[in-house]
Amino acid sequence: MSRVVLVTGGNRGIGLATAERFQTSGHKVAVTARSKVGEGLEDLFVVKCDVTDKDSVDAAVTEIEESLGPVEILVSNAGITRDGLVLRMNDGDFSEVLDANLTGGFRVARRVVKQMMRARWGRIVFVSSVVGLGGQAGQANYAASKAGITGLARSLAKEFAGRNITVNVVAPGPIDTDMLAALSDAQRDAMLDMVPLGRLGAPQEIAAAIEYLASEDAGFVTGTVLPIDGGLSMG
Amino acid sequence: MSDNFERFANCAVEVLSVDADQVVLEATFESLDADSLDLVELVMALEEEFDVNVEEEELDGILTVQGAYDLILSKI
């Protein structure tokens, strides 16, 4: 069955891989991005959206609803980093990351869930991170935002369970994306040493899990946090 | 039946998926099979229809169609 899918931050990395996977499976896919640039986006319905701005979210979702129909599957993936040690991290670095990664997901979910309620069917998948589970030196803001997603997702899961809407979280470990390319070689090596499977994950491996959580088959799965991290978070 | 009540009832019919003849003043939301989420959804539809603003705490104790209708009427 073809569904209308929205992937925020879908112009690269995990978001793009997820959008492509849904597209290949025959769904109608919209992606939002702060800027419309990006390669491989030709076949996707790209809408400009800043998730830190309520009006921008509203305008983007309205455009998608008019062109494709009400959003049935939301993949909340848009995120930013402003890494730094806590002693060197100013309030802006902290609150801007929270606003984009956590409050941004809230804004988009709030906007689309009303139509899911009407339809008595919906799937929301948040993209968190392994650092939201274990914390990470130099990423207090990012880790806090990603941990917050779990509380947000599980609350949504409970509020909307009666409307047949499931809400789940994936927690990727180190994945081969632009975000990780920003790390130094030493940081990358240190991270790989901690991954039992000894390699980076591919964005497509996250996309596969997201597609499952958004599928008809996952109808009894809600409020779960699924680590996809080569074993990094199992302790 | 007043024009305002008809607009109110139309919202209730659409949001709660009930028949128009069930939306009478004495009906409780419980009897219409409407839970708290339905009520919030109905209020959002009514806010749009009547161009009014309902605060969260004003919904406390609203159990009947009469209660909700009076609340909306008091704002227009």
C-alpha cells in the first residue's frame, strides 16, 4: 500500500537514504531541508523547511498535503551539531541544538499528527542517536537533545495509541555520513575501537530499520528505542 | 435550530463521526463515545469554525454538548 511519507532533513545522510528507500518501495515521499541543494534529490518532492520555525513547518506540511495528501508516515530526522566541551559551550550552542533536534521534532509531529488521528492510522519514527543513550564528551547538547527524543516519542506513543498511531525511535551508532566526516581521524578510530562489529554503519542500514518500524507489520511495536550501532551501546 | 448550533453540530458530526441527530444539547460526550482526545480535536475544529480561542483550563468540567456550545457562544 502506497503511503505519504515525510522525511525531515532528507537531503543527505540517513534522511536521504531513508527517503530513497521509501521511494523505491513505491511510497509518495516528501523531504524537507533548510536549503534545497543536494545531489540525488531529482526524484524526490523537496520542500524548504526550517524546523525551528513553527510557521515554516506549517507552510511546508501544507504544501505537502496539497501536492501528495496528508502525511501518514513521519520520519523526524532533521538535526544539527554544535560540539564542544561543556566548559566551552555557551547557552546558544546548547539551546540551538535542543531547538532544532528536539523541539523541531515536536513541532513537525504536532503538525502532522492531527491528520493521522483523522485517518486512524499513522507511523512516526524519530531518529535519535547512540549518544542519547550513553552520553558523549563534547556533545552534551546533542546527547541531551537525542535523549529527550525518547521522552517525547514515548509520550506521543501513549497519547495517540488510541488512534492507531505508533511512535518509535531508532538510535544509530557511527554511520558513514557527512556528520561523521566532520570528526578527526583519531576520533573516528577511537569510536571504531568501541564498536564490536568494528566498522561504520551505512545510512541504508538505518533506513531499513525505519522502513520496518513504519510498516504495516510493525503495528504492534510502539514506544521502542532500537539501537542500530554495531553493538556499541550494549555495554 | 439556530445557525450557530448548526455550525457547531456540523463540526461535531465531522470530528466525532456521529449522526447529526445525536448532537443534542443534553448529550454527554461520553454518550457520543468521545474521549479526551476527541474533545480536544472538536475544540480545535470549533476554534477554526467560529474564529475563537479556547484556553486549556476552560475545558475542565465540560462534559456535555450544552457545556461546549455555551463555552463557544460566550466567545463570539
